[in-house]
Amino acid sequence: MASQQMWQSPIAPGLSWYQATVGERPTYAALDGSRTCDVAIVGGGYTGLQAAYNLARSGVSVVLIEAWRFGDGASGRNGGQLGTGQRWWPEELEEKIGYQRSRALFDVAEAAKRHLLDFATEHQIEIDYVPGQLNVAHKASYERDYRQNAEIAAQRYDYPHVSFMDAKETQERLGSKRFYCGVRDVGTGHIHPLKLLIGLARVAANAGAAIFEMTKATAIRQGDGKVRIETARGTITASRALIACDGYIDGLEPVTASHIMPIRSFIGATVPLDRHPDVLPGGEAVADSRFVVRYFRKVEGRLLFGGREAYTADNPRDISKHIRRQIAEIYPDLKDVGITHAWGGSVGITMPRQLFVREVMPGVTSIGGYSGHGVMLSNYCGKLYAETVLGTSSDLDLFKSLDIPAFPGGAWMRAPLLFLALSWFALRDKF
């Protein structure tokens, strides 16, 4: 295993602050020649690598391929926030699927949170965990919902870690007057996502999983009871396969591609805010109530701010300009703040912004569409997939049972229709 410095990913514009702080990233060989195994995995993010680790440690032969380098996808460059529960608040899910299923999904998410932190501790991966998250309302009319969220979390979901913040407390904890109220969650926090990804790849390889980067899957075929993953330099033949590509499915598998849409999300890191101690003095991460979510946190004195989503495959010419404009909406004194790092790439979303888990052909399971809530869920779903293969757990069925419709319009119209729909939501966020 060799090392390489200052790698510029072809799929992730800009160089992230995360990459700048980890030093040299380990590199892994590309696949060279055909392989046979029990389980083949396409995608080397949290989901794929957790599945590979948990299978390999149980004696299952695994071959995993990643099209680019480990960490180039969303797992290595996301906002780092763990969150609590699913992408929807539990009471919102309860209205759609009932209390029993909503509670089960909430409990699975809590297990996912514990698993991530315990995994990092067990394997001595320093993920720079900082406790605390604030969810804040950008409209005054949301106050009742936020008050009820804290009450429901404690009373119906046995989660006493959420408290309501009135306007004064919200302003003090954020150092901004932009938001009207919020909730503070002391039962979760935020991490350095690339450090977790690098450690996870190491742990999977040490467990005996054969992991390869710079190896793109060109086709998936099923027949004679076997799954065949084709690449430019060899075919992987397996009894089962996991597709864990999320927003980078492209045209590899049509069912997954029709249910998971890639959108572009971008983050900027400012210079250290030594002159602005009032910005997030408690060190919590923040996510707001917009449909097009603004998410930010302070790390080592810098503000890491994400919020610009683009519903096309294009990258902005100047990521920093767009990010700085959004920072200034919340922190007017930072309108001219220096941005040292700006980066982005695709993340996968589904129509209801809930996880897509499905057997897309015999022996082939696809998992993705975390919709911006994947740091802990993706790690745990990789573990749950392994447990499904091993026959030790059926918890993955909770996600399989969710109703995830395909995006309308087919391959040609899907992206334009999504752009129109989400542009409407972005406009609605302003009023």
C-alpha cells in the first residue's frame, strides 16, 4: 500500500479542508484480473466498506471495488453531522407510516449512532467527535412544530436529549439573529468524515476484505445463480452483490438509477474566526429548516458551511462566491470572510428523501439515497446488509418496506423535472 498527496478527485471539485488536514491518504491497488468470491460490492463509501468489514470478519470472501479513490464520494467530504433519527422528524414519519414503524426506524437510527461511535473507539479511529447539534427554524410560523418536537422526542420516543430554544437562546447559541427558534440536541454531534472513511478502509482490509480503488464497474449481470460485475480489467463472479454507489450510480443499474437522483452539494471552510467568538460558542453543528438545507459548524475555529445545492450535474465556476453569499445571510459581519477551502460533489436523494433498499435483481441488493442524512445510517446499513447475508438480523427489512417511488419522467426528463420541482421548493424557502 503506497501513499499519494494532494489528489484532485475527478468527481469532487475543489480540495476539501478534510483532505488538507489528514495529510497523505493511503492508496489501494486497482483490480487486475478476474476474481471469484461470496459477495461482490460496488462502491467504497461507508455502506460498502462497512459491509465488507462485517462480512470479512465473519469469514465471508468479499471483493469490493471503488470507481475512484476511497473518500472521493460523499462519505469522505460531507457535512459530518450525525443527526438523530431519520431524515424526517419521527412525528412526521408517524403520520405517514404509523407509530410502530416510526418508532422502529427511530430506534434503528439510535443504534446506528451508537455503532458509529463504538466502531471508531474499538478500532482507534480518531474521528474528532464533538457533541451537540442545533436544528433551527428560518420561519416564525414553525415555532409550534419545534416546541412539539422536543416534547414528542422525550415522551413518545424515549429520547430526552432535545430541548426547545426560544428566539433569545437560539440567537445566543448561533451568534446570529437570522433564525426564530430551534431545538438543541445534546445526544448527537459531528465528526471528521474523511478520517472515519480512511480508518474504515484500513479496518476492512485488515479483516481480509479484498478492496480495490480506481476500478469502475461497467456492467452487472445475473445468470446461472451467479452475479457478474464487469470492469475494464477483469470480472468479479459472486453469489451475491451489493450496489452501494448512492449518487454515482450513473447507468450501471436502471432500477437504482430511477429511484436515486444525484444532486450537487458544496461546502466552504473559512479562515479561523478569531475575531468572532460569538459564532457558535458552544461548538454545536447546525441544520436549518429550509427544504434546501443550510448546514454548518465550527471546527478548529473555522466555519464549515454547506448549503448550495445544484440540481444538475454541473459545478459552479466559483464555489466560494456562492457559499460566502449564504454565510452573509446568517452572519452579516462575515460578508467578506476569507474562504480557504471550497469543495463539493454529488449526493443521492430519493423522492421522499428516505432510504432506498431493494433487491434489484436476484442476489443483488441496492442501498442508497441517504438524502443528506447518511453519515450514521450508511455505516449502519452496511453492517445490516452483512447481517442479512449472515442470517443474524432482519433489521434491513425496515428500510426495504418503505415506499420509495421512482422519479417521474424517465431517463431523459427526470433531471429537468427534478430541477423545476426543487427550484420551486428553494423559492418557497424564501417566503
